[in-house]
Amino acid sequence: MSTGAQKNPRWIAAVLAEPWVLMLIRTALVSAYVIGGLAKLANFHAAVLEQEHFGLHPGWLWAALAIVVELGGSACVIADRFVWLGAGALAALTAVAMFVANDFWNLTGNAHFFALNAFFEHLGLIAALVMATCLAGVKHSSGHAGVQ
């Protein structure tokens, strides 16, 4: 699979052509969302308190929305179906989290450092979700393509 002028080495292309590899990569990409959604589902009260801690009210609504987006969006990405919807929803959720939980501009010292790093890690994750959307449905050298 090559989407640019520069091609990957043959052995990299061979590995990436395996359909199970791409599923594994998509699963790894959304793994934090799957774990987060399941944890919130298992302890909904704590999920509500978490949302309220960050000033999101009503907490039960934001917690429920987070669970639906984390699990539903992850399912779309892993299954390579409606990736634009799943990855888009996950990216939107991540953007909200970036600005609500990682407000480095309001912090100093170590807290500023940690929040700044987390903010840009989240930005990188959003970029990876966009890339997953760009690659969805691309025909691979094995002839497989995601169907939307």
C-alpha cells in the first residue's frame, strides 16, 4: 500500500498488506477508548464524578455520551466500517478532553508541564484518527479495501 510518491521497503509493504495487521493497528489505535468506555460502563458513578470534576454538567449525560462515543466509535474503527463517523466522534471527544482536562495555559510548574504534554499527545491522537479515516477504504496490495 503506498499513498505517496515514496514507497515503503518491500518487507514493510508485505507486512502492511496483511489484513490482520491493519485490524491490529486499528485496534491498538482505539484501545484507550475501549478500556475507558468499559471502565466508565463498569463504574458509571465514578464516570459521572469524573465529568463533573472537569465542569461538565450534567455529569450523567457527559458520562453516557463518552461511553457511547468511546465504544461505538472504536467499533467503527476496528471493523473498518463508517470509520469517518467513529474516528470523527472519537476525535471530537478527544478535543473536548484536551481543552477541558489539559488547560496548560492556566497552570504553572509541574502541572503546566504535564498538561502541556498531555495536550499535544491528544492532538497527535486526533491526527492519527484523521489518518485512519484517510486510509479507510484504500485498496491494499492484497486487493482488500474497507467498505463504507
